[in-house]
Amino acid sequence: MLKKYLIPHEGNSFRPHFFHEENVLMLATIIVLLFFVPLIYSDVLTRIPYFSAILPGVLTDLTNVDRAQNGLSPLLVNITLQDAARRKANDMAEKSYFAHVSPEGKTPWYWFREAGYRFTTAGENLAVQFSDSIDVERAWMNSPGHRANILNGKFTEIGIAAAKGLYQGQETIFVVQLFGKPAKQPTSSVVPVVVSPKPAPAPVPTPTPVVSAPAPEVAPANVEVITEDSLFVAVRNLDEPEEEEVAVPATKYLPQAAWYNRFFSSPAASVDYIYMLLGALVFLALALDVFVEIKKQHPRHMAYASFLILLIGGALYLHQVLLSGNVIIV
């Protein structure tokens, strides 16, 4: 197959099948169709739960890669912090708002306490209307406020969640990225246990009905804002003693998400990689066509190759123009 499609020889009349008109047309059609994949991906994303489920893991990887590149240790995924992020994402999706403070006045730290996460320092990044997880992380890193949260050495744990909902009349995915440093758990004193002889069994009283009281409201967090603007927020909890920071040596971070999860959660980047692969294949076919049998060059093949390369280059350029800046972040 390699010889038939790429290498000119007597068996294919020195005309590699790669540059046959029908194959060139098929390849051009694939290039055009691939161009629209990231553009419609966000609509598909909102209808398939699997994609919103894999996004948090990929974003955690991207966050830790950025931290490793800046000499910081990776953030550990905390299940309770993930639960707080899920509660905040679901609240935004259900009520169609996009802000750090809910319409009822609930701050990000309300969700921390509701989930049961005690912290000394904490932060929150938000994003909506994305089509690619790499674009979300790039938008966060290009924003000074979000970048400060991602590269904050005080944070040791992370929790990310996504939820589907309506925003500005369009169905989309809300992304919540929470950071925290857990408060030190109080040490309990050890009470000696005295083993006494087993008493005779007492008669079992008739149980009385118990009416459960409504759950108390979560008290507002007593926090001091470290930095805050319309882009991001980070705070210190005044109710928890701040521990002395211990420098943790940075290590090389290896992504935890599977390659296919990264592929499906980053369609724009994946399509660009496919374009580059196709471009390399066209260059290879052209080089073999020109140099393997230099006496049997076919100008039409060179024209076809030039057309495909221009088409791939144009698609890559338009991707950068059309898909940049499509993420809304706060």
C-alpha cells in the first residue's frame, strides 16, 4: 500500500495513487469537514454527559502542568473540594447566572462550608461558553488574576466540576475551579477505656417517633480577601489558624488523564494535530514523487500537493482566528 500510494514506480505508471484526483478530492473534503468539528463541539458537549465528566480531570492535568513549568508542586485532587465545585456549578447552571456571588448573595465560601471543606486559604476561577479544555486553561493563564490563583504557592488542593445549563439563552457548560489549603484537623485527646463486667441486658424500651429538624443554614465564612476583582477571588479564613508554609520541592508532573480523554476534551487542539499530520503526509508524498523518480515528475501532482498544503494552512490559521477568545472567564 505504501508503494502503491506514495512511491512512484512502474507498477503505478509512476503516478502515486495519493495524488489521484478522487483521493485528492476526498482528502480536501476531510480537511473541510474537520474544520467544523470544534465549531459544533460545544453543542455536542452539552448533550453528552461523558464529555463534561472528563473535563475536570483534563483541566486538573493542565493546571498541574502549568504549575510544574513554573517550579511549583502539583495540586492534589480533593473529593470534598470537588463536591463544593459541583454544588457551585449546579447552582449557576440551574439559575442561569455566572458570577462569584449568587443572586441570593452566596459567596464561593458558602459552598466550601456546605460541602464540609475547612480551609485556611482558598480561591475560585470560573469559565463558561468554551469549546476546548486547552482554551479554558489558556484563557485562565492569560488572565493575571486567574494565573495568580493557578500559580499560588499557598494552595495545595484542587477541585473542578462542570455542569450543563443555560447562559444568555444558550445551552452551555459552566466550569468551576476551586483551590484550597485544608485547615489542620484538631487533635483529640486519648481517653483511657476501662473494661467493666458485662451487665445484664436491660429491657428494650418502645421507640418513640423522632421528627428530624430542618438542616440549619450554613453560616457565612469569616474570611479576609487577599486579592479580588471582577476576574478572580482569593481569601484567607480568619476562623482557622494559618500554618507556617513549608516549601515543597517541585517535581515533574505526569498527566493522569488518559490520552483519549485529552483528545475528546480538546477538539480544537486535536484537529490542529490532525491537520499537521496530514500536512506532513502531503509533504512526504510530494518529496517521494519528486525525488524518487526525478525523470518522471508530474506537474499536476505538484499542483495538487500545493492546493492541499494551502488548504491545511488556511484551516489552521482560521482556527486560531475564529476559536481564540471564545471562553468567558471570571
